[in-house]
Amino acid sequence: MIELHTAATGNGRRPVIMLEECGVPYILHRIDLAKGEQKKAGYLALNPLGAIPTMIDKDGPGGHKLVLTQSAAMLLYLAEKTGRFLPRDGMKRALAYQWLMHVMSDSQAFSGVHFVLGALPEKPEAAMAHLLKRMNEYFSFADRRLGEAEYLAGELSLADLALYPLADRRRDLIERSGGLANLKRWMSAMAARPGVARAMRVLS
Ligand SMILES: N[C@@H](CCC(=O)N[C@@H](CS)C(=O)NCC(=O)O)C(=O)O
């Protein structure tokens, strides 16, 4: 059985969406970030960075226990384990990797830094505005792609499952843009998926 320690953030929802979409049973442990539960000794033994999510698969490769601490690694691991959401077609699979990396190392990274700066007592307004501008550019980039194809890799893949929780978290920014019609269409389609909807409810 898989156990997941997580919270209702973009990174935290990512593996819940994947587990629900793959139909893999799991036990959810909620971590209260505001109370600092991610920095308690017991949790640090699992995830030395003191961050969520952390996934434990007692039935990992070779029957060994596996502990994973990066949300995108969890998506790749579960895609391999279940055979879901990794396109069989080599071209689409390469695009799925490209979009997954874009989501994580561009969009999600900028969003994360924006969040951290916003929590500082003296918010650096210019830096935060710059990060929002870059996030808008990244959402426009995804919007252009979603104008050419229904899903980022040309078929539903782990790249879409990676982007959705971030887009949901940044819904206000997307709404305020006044455009991004393709991204909004895709968000509605993603939200209507039963697995995605269950995952969003589980951590509401
Ligand atoms: N790259 C990591 C990011 C993990 C991360 O930054 N988690 C945040 C919540 S979204 C966290 O736990 N922050 C609490 C802290 O750093 O104290 C992933 O994708 O899993």
C-alpha cells in the first residue's frame, strides 16, 4: 500500500491527482504546514528537506520499501508502475517529458519563489511583480500549445496532471489575464475528470 504525506498546495496535490487518476489505493497523511509538522523529527527522517509531499511505497522496486520526496518523481514512478499517462508514441512521450520539466523547473519554481517572497515581512514588490510576469508568460506558452493540441503532449499525460494543481492554485492570475482561452478550456476539462475532482476534494 502506498502512503502519502501531503498538504493542499500545488506540489502537495500533484501526486494525489496521479494516484486518483491511476486508481491506485493509498493512505493519506495530512501535514499541517502552518503548524510546522513538516519540520518535526519523525517527518524529517522521511524527508530531510522538511517539505511535502513524501510518498512511501512498501511494495517498491524489487519488493523493497521506497521513499520518494519530489512530486514530479512520484508522477514518473507511478506512470512506470501503472503504465498510465506516459505516451507509448516516442514523439508524444518526449513532449510529455519536455512539458513536465517546463512545469516543474519554470512555472512551479517561479510560483514557489513568489510564494516564499510573499511570506517575508517586507515583501520585495519589484521581484514579486517580475515573477508574476514570468508566470504569465509561462501560462501563455501553455495556452499557445493548448491551441494546437487538446493536451500538452498531444494526448493526456503526466505533464497535464503536473500542471493542473499549479494552474488551479494560480486561478486568480489566469482569470486576471483576460485571455488564455485555451488554458481555461483545458482547466475545465481537467477539473471535470473524476480522478482530478476526487483528488481536489480529498485535500480541500
Ligand atoms: N520540488 C518539490 C517542492 C516541495 C515544496 O516546496 N513543498 C512545499 C509546499 S508546496 C513545502 O513543503 N514547504 C514547507 C517548508 O518548506 O517548510 C516537489 O515538487 O515536491
